[in-house]
Amino acid sequence: MTSFASGVSPKSVAAAAFRLREFGVLAALAATVLLFAVHTTNFATVGNWQDIAADVAMVVVVAVGETMVILTRNIDLSVGSVVGLTGYLSSYTLVHNQGIPTGIIALLAMAIGLACGVANGILVVVGRVPAIIATLATLTIYRGVVFEVAGGSVINADELPGRFLNLGVQKPLGLPLLAWIAIGIALLGALILRWAPWGRDFYAIGSDPQAARLAGIPVGWRVMATFAISGALAGLGGFFFVARFAGIDVTAGQGFELTVITAVVIGGVNVFGGSGSILGATIGAILVSTINNGFTLLKISYFWLTLVEGVGIVAAVTMNALITRRLQVFQRRRRYVELLAARSHGAEE
């Protein structure tokens, strides 16, 4: 036991523990797929899985940004409202300027989301408002802006240009185009967290903000960057929403923040900061979207879906707390062993 504690680093134990979480989510996903495949006749069809992939794409895009925020011991509750705001403003712009290229509309949505994310970051970093309070406030503010701008109006499919509507139905190699874009964003996010020095800083900040400051990491700027990225990707999520459903109203994105946070937390991203991966968040997004789809096919009340998401968050947070506590105990024992070894070595000399 002593040799094991002294020979294994807490970092490697933590990595193994949270990697095990990801395998656990994969097992839960496999069980969920099997359950719905047995109880519904049209679940395991190509068309249904394409629908799930399109739904997953929206969740994954926003979850990438949310993951980065949570890694720094913060949270962004405003992403659902940002999805609604950017989706409505970008589609409104497209309706009244149908000659604008689709790519420009996507960039517009991301720019609006970026502005919202920067506003969140300023409240948290400069105003020192706790992230949960700041983004809860902006969740309401951004939703209020949607209601004010929209005035109760709805944008329908017949108002949008055909080239934009085709974006939501294209399926290169049998997979929705939106899903391919989401895969690219997830891969880019994973590469940033794995190889970019500023991406690795997110883990350091979440593990110990004070130690990160002493190490020379610009904590404020890094936290600001995570909120900016989260806002921009939520803006892209709003663009995805309109492309996916070929229309939008003022209620778009309501409750979406719960879906995203559930996917991220169930996927193994520690709400206490410092650990987690884009891969885990993606697996969590697939699981949540699969459950949502299965409940819809079985015509189960939306209440039960929200209940399942809530239970999932509680279970994941509890597991994160237990793992963190065990790692802290392991680290204390390891330091104790090292101290005894140093004393023993000093006595021998």
C-alpha cells in the first residue's frame, strides 16, 4: 500500500477515475439504446438516428463552450437564452436580407453570442459577481430582449430562403451536415484543451485558482475567454436551432441550458473545476438526446424527462464530490508517506 501510494501520482489517479466515468456513460448509453430499441418499433431506424444526430449537434456545439467554463469552476446558465436571442436575430436578418450568404448569417449569430458571453465575463471577472448569479441574471435579460425584439412574432419556414432550409436537411455520407460541423467543433475544442497552453490553463485555474495566479497565469483573462467562447458557440447553437427546425419563436431555447449542463456534467466534467473532457461532454450529449428522443417516441410526459435530467445532474455532482474527496484523501496519504520516507532517510544519515 505504501509503495503504491508513493509511486502513483494523484494526477494519474484522477485521470483514471474520470476516464472510468466516461466508460460508465458509454455503458449507460448502450443500455438506453437497447431499452428503447426493445420498447419502440421505430427507434432503431436510420431516419430516427439521423434525427438524434441533428439534435445532438445542437447540444454538442453549446456543450463545448460550457465545458470550458465549468473547467474554471464557473458556470454559464445563460446559454439557452443566447440560443433563442441569436437564433431569432439571425433568422430575422436573413428574412429581410435574403441575399446574404448563409455563412455570414452564422458569423452574425456567433458575433451576437460573443457579445453576450463577453458581458457575462465582465460581470464575473470585473464585477466579481458569482458566475451562477451573473448568468442567471443575464439568462433573464437576454430572454427579455428576445421578447422585446420579437414582439410575439414567429418566423416560419416559408419566410426563409431555400438554400438556408437545405442546410438542415443535407446529409453527407448519411450524417446530417449539422452533425459534421459539430464534430469539427468538438475536435477543435478537444485539441485546444489538450495542446494549447491557454487551454491547459483552464484546468489549472479550476484545480486551484490561487496557485494558478502565483504561477503567472492571467486568470481573469482566461475566465473571460471561456465565457466569450461559450457565448459564441451558443450563438452558433442558435443558428443550428433555426436550421434544424426551419423556424423560431420567442420561446426557442427555453430550458436548453439544463440539457447542456446535464450533458456536460453527466459526461464527467467536474462541476468543482479542473477535470473533464470534450469527449465526455459529447458522450453525455448523445445520451441526453437519445433519452429525449426515446421519451418522445414513447409519448412520455416532458415532466419525466426533466426529472431524469435533474436526477442525472444530482447523481453526477455527487459522484464528482466523492471522487474529489477520495483523491484528496489519497493525496494526503501520499504526502504522509513521503514525509515518513524523508524522516527515515534523514535518521539513517
